[in-house]
Amino acid sequence: MVFSSLSFIFVFLPVFLVLYYIFPPKNRNLLLFLGSLVFYSFGEPYYLFLMLCSIAVNFFIGRGIARFKGRKFEKKFFLLLALLYNFGFLLFFKYTNFFIENINAALRLLGIHWRFYTLNLSLPLGISFYTFQIVSYIIDVYLEKIDADESFVNLGAYLCMFPQLIAGPIVVYADIRDALKERTIGISNLDNGLKTFIVGLGYKVIIANRIGTLWNEVCTIGYESISTPLAWLGAFAYSMQLYFDFCGYSMMAVGLGEMLGFRMPVNFRHPYMARSVTDFWRRWHITLGTWFKEYVYIPLGGNRKGRLRTIGNLFVVWFLVGFWHGAAWNFILWGIFIFILLVIEKNITLKWLNADNLFAKLFSHTYMIFYILISWTIFAISDFSELGIYLSKLFPVFGIGTNTDFNDFTKLLTTYAPLLIASILFSTHYPEKLFGKIRDKVSGILIAFVIFWCSVYYLSIGINNPFLYFRF
């Protein structure tokens, strides 16, 4: 089940909210826990047991660490056990076939005819996100930043809370610890949360889903047959689809959390307005960046041990960020591409990009347009031969990949022009600032009403409705 589905909007959510609001406060965590398991079972009933095992194992490991407080050997043993268990399952489900395929490729290069069979595995929904959440909980208990939760139900409600279970934002336990124990909900929570949810729904259904059809048309034509202008247009469409898809989902999660009395962390701050890659990654998927900073970059030494060590730490982080996104080499290449640009910025260009003059502003935004489109092209195309063809279309050299027939570009640009303009406008902060000023007025309520029913209409006619980040 996804948030942008009629069954969730008109069946699951209203039924759950009615029960949640009438339940005694002391029983709401139990209802949230059970309701989240029901929500998850609609998408992955076979992996529900895996989710319950994760909660149980980490609950007892957390209690074990707390029991041996002050005894380093026992605490480290439990920490290592938790890391092996949690990352072990993530590696098994997400990367086993990737490793097998690469071993087989290496054997072919060596002329060895032995082959390993790949496994018939599907990736459990949300495993990349809830693994990071529970690992952050265990590490924080180990570091004595938080106390181990004494309630299995509370920890279960934290780990599998349906607003953020499938695709984040990544919520660390410390951020909602107090709300898990005691929270107040009222009409203001429902009102504000519902409006935030509706805006996110509009981003997802009205913009992301529809502009995604432009990218699909480019893929259908075939990378070999498209012109250079259409290649850039396709990269732009995919970039906008990805942003409004994931940003929309995150906004819906934040809105749902507020309806339930939880303050979820903001996951996006208009990243396409950034003037550097460094700034971009402070605005995009903020909770993932924070997780890697707190649990990988800083423990490695951060920027405290000299320039070379800092570069090495950045490489580790961005290699892992790329690999976390998917079991394919293009994601690793994508992570390394970002790493190279970050190193260049931090050591050479960042002060120029951030300069407060017109030329610097124009140059930095132009630079970011190229970064965004090239970066997400690498991200989107997993087959290296196909990626090479697409990049040759973006940058035709000496006639290689040149197609002078621009009819395809003109046709699709004309068809999607209103949607392209809307995506540019809504990727800035101006519409949200305006809506923030009127959201409690009649005009704001009317806008939310229109967004909601337009979204429902597009869902009812069966418009393509995937969530791109579900596969990561």
C-alpha cells in the first residue's frame, strides 16, 4: 500500500485515524504498532516476520547493552551482534545477487567456466530505511546518548511507524522518544498535518507521476534514436520526477506524523535552488545525510585529522551512499562523481560559488543545472552501455551520437511545456512560502481542496503511480 492510492486515502487512513483519536492515549502506541504491521502486510506479507524479528532482536540487544552499562567488552559484543544481524540481512537481500553476478563476470574474464546461480530474492520494502533507524538506536544506546526502551511495543511503534516505514524520512529514536511516551493530539494536528499531506500528494500525483511519463517516452524512443536536445529534456524530466516523487512522499510522511502527534524531520529544503553540490546535499534527503554524518563520517574522524584523511573519509561516505542506493555499479559511480565534485568544491571552488555577486550567482546556478542533470542521469541508467549512449547524446563529440532531427524534442517540449514550467516553479520556495501565509485562510483551504480532488482524479483514471525510492 502506498500513500498515493485510493485504498490508503479513503479506507486505511480514515479508519486508522478514527480509531487512533478515540483510543485511550496509553494504548495509542499499541494501535500504531499493529496498524503499521497491517499497512506493511499489504505490500510485503512474506517479510512481516522479518520485521517482527528485527524488532525483537534489537529490543533484547538494546536491553542487553543497558544491562552491561560500564562493562566495555559485553557492550561491544552486543553492539557487534546488532551490526552483524541488521547489516547482514540488508546485505543478504539487497546485494547477494550483485556479488554473485560480479563473481561470475570475474570468472568469465579469467576463462573459468564455473558459474554461481543467483538467488530468487526480492528486496523487502523499507529494509534500507528501517535498518538505518534501528542501527542508530542501538549505537545511541551503546554510546549512552539514550536509554534502551523498556517497552517492546514502543520500540515496535518507533521502528515500523507507517508514515516513515517504507521510504523515510530516517527518524532517529532520540527525536521522537518523548512523543512515544506522551503526546497530545487535537484538531490543529489534524488540520496542519492534513494540509501538509495534501501538498505532498499533489507533488507526487500531479507533478511527479505526470512528468515521469515524459521520461518514459524518451526511454521508449530509445537512447540511440533521440536527439541531443531531447536527451537534455529527458534528463530534466527524470530529475523533476525524482524530486517531486521523493519530496512529495516525505511531505506526506511529515503530515501523517503530525496527525499522529509526532514531529517528523524535514527531508528536503528546495535542493534545486542550491548553488553548490555541498549545499545541495544539505538540502536533499537531509535525514540520510545526517545519518551518514553522525554514524560514519564523524566516527571516521570527520575533518579533524588533516586534509588527506578528510578526503579519505568523504570517499568512504560517498561510496557507501552510492552503494546504499542500489546494488549496481552506476550507483557507485554516482557516489564517486559526487565525491569528486565535493572535494573540488571544499578545496578550490566553494568560496567562488558562494560569492555574493551577480556573476557568481548566475555561474553557480548554471553549474548546478549541469550537475543535477548529469548526476541523475548516472543514477537513472544502470546499464553502463546504455549510460554511455545517453551521455554521448548529452555531449556529442565530433558528431558521435549526433541526431539533427529535433522533431521529437519539439513535439514533447510542446506537449509537456505547462508541466515543465510548473515543475520549475514548484521546485523553488516561493509557492510554499505563499501557501504558508494563506494555508489557514479560505483561499488556502480552497487550494488544498482543489489539489486533493485533482490528485484523486488522476489516481482514479489509473495514471502511473510508482514511488521511485521504494526500490532503494
